[in-house]
Amino acid sequence: MARRKGGEAGMNLDSLLDTLTNVVGVLVMVLMLTTLNVQSAVQRILDLDPSQLNVSAADLAKAQQQAEQLRKLREQLASKLPTVTTTEPSDNFGVLLAQIEALKKQKPAEIVPAEKLKETETKVDENEKKSKELATKLVATEEELARLKALLDKTEVVAAPPAKIVSLPNPRDAPAGATQYRIIVRDGQIVPFLPTEIRDRCKKQVELLLRQPAMKTKDGKIDCEKLVQTFNKNARVFDANFRVQLAVVNFNLYIVFELKPTGGESPKQATAASSNLRRGLKSLQTKHGDKFYIRFLVWNDSFDAYVAARSVCDEMGVLAGWEPYTVDYTWRESLGMTVPCEGQPPPPKPDPNAPAKPALPMGPTDTVD
């Protein structure tokens, strides 16, 4: 190919330079226009009033707050992400093989028999049933406790009863020649006891019965059982305070005194100004002066009644003492008559060679306190 001439080459280069200059100029102008448009748009945005876009300042503040919260949440999540470390596939494969070998070495779990499983289920059911029963009882107990607390709150506070003043005992012998009179304190009642009068009336009734031929046996003895039955059925020995009965104890006749429900006085009645107790003590003072004393026979269910009666004696200056008795004690006294009961063995003949018996110790003398 033949070379072009030098003049043609110079012309082509000039044309190219002119073209490039024109293109660069156009690009510069486009860039300038674009820059001016962007600056104008930014300025218009800055000058724009948010109210024209129907966006309030509160909405804008709320949007900014939410954006800030999202930013903080993103930072927290980024800090909590674990560091990811890459391991070679061969390492993971080795770990898995080690775990498989460990599982192979473990002993298989024992299989629970069906009977054992059923027994366990039965026990579980029983425990659940007992638990429900206990829960029911607990609820009932709590309700009862609440009821009692409410009842206790409604209950008025009861003042303590007044203190009972009891003098300390001062045991000493009764005055010489003083006559003893007894008062029975039983079933909460205070009952004057005059057995001599009752005994005399009983003796008269028994003497009348002994005269009847029907009471005697073929050998001239007395059928004491029949005598007692006839006396208790037909005798007319009355007393305001006692029911009088006859009994046979070891072939001896005894009078049994049963306190009537209406017998005697209550502590309130006995301490009244016009009580039978006060009148009786006053009568004894008139008859004996200070040559008598009262012996209280106190059953253990009536100590309060004794304290009330004793206060009357102390108030009137009457000496007194007391003896305790049990609730089931039956008060009885000898009739004071010798009756040849049927079946009674004869007394043993005295042994002349027997040593003399030592004298019995003296019993306790009557005392007052």
C-alpha cells in the first residue's frame, strides 16, 4: 500500500482535533447544566416547608426516633452475632466419627416391663386421687378456719370472773366437848346432814318388820335380804334432802343416803341473807354457843359450792373443817342394830394360846381448819 502524502495527513489531524474540541466543549456545558440543576433541586428541598407535604413536626420527630431505635437495634444484633469460624470438612467429619463411637459404647437403656409400667401408672393415679382428696380437705379446713376466725371476731370479750378468796387452812384439834354437825356438798348443792334423826326413824321401822314371822327362817335367823326389800318398798322414812334406803353389807344393816335433785341449796341460795344455811347455823349457835363445829363432806365436783358455804361459816364465826370424797362414793352409815342375818357364820372361838394383839393406833382426832 502506497504512503499518503504529508499534506493529507496534516489535514486529517487538524480535523480530529477540532472534533475533539467540540465534543469536550459540549460535555463541559452538559456538566455545568447538570450541576446547576442539582444545586437548584437541593435548594428547593431545603426551602420546602414540611407542612406543605402534610407531615407534622410530631410525625417527623417520631420518624427520627424510630430511625434511631432501628440503628441501635442493628448495633445490638451485630454485637451479639457469634464469631463464625470456618472449619475444614475433614475436622467436622472427625468430630462426627468420635460422637458415633461414643454412642456405640453406651449401654442400651433397660426396657421397662409392661406390668411394672402398669403398676407405676396405678400408683400415679392413686397419688393423684389422694392429692385431690387432700386438696379438698385443705379447702374445707381453710373455710372452717375462716368461719371460726369470723366467729371469733364477732365474739365479745368476756371479762375474767372475780377472784375467789380462800383462806389458808390451819389444821388444829376441834374444841374439847364440841358437838360435830355435818354438811354434805355434792352435785353443786349444800345439804345439812342430820343422820341421827334419820337413823332413829329407820330403827323404829326395822323393829316393826322384825316382829313379822315372815322375816324369820326355820332356824330362827332373819332373812336380811327380804327385810331390806320390804323396808325399801314399804317404809315411810321421808327426808327433804335425801332418799333413804337400807342395805346389807357383810351381814350388817346400813342406811344409804341418796341426795335428791331438789335437796339442799345452791351456792347463790346458801349465801343469801335468809338462807337455810344461815338459819341453821344461827340455831346451833343459840343451842350450843361456841361448843360446836361444822364438818363439810366435799365431793370433788362441788369445791366451788364448798368455798361459798365456808365463807358463810367464816362470816358468822363458826369453826369448820372438811373432808374430800370422790364422785362415785356412796354415802352410808350403820343402822346401829345387831341383826342375826341368815347365813352369817358364827364368830370364831378364841384361841387361848394366841399372842395378844398389839393395841391399834389411835385414829385421827376431829380437826378444824
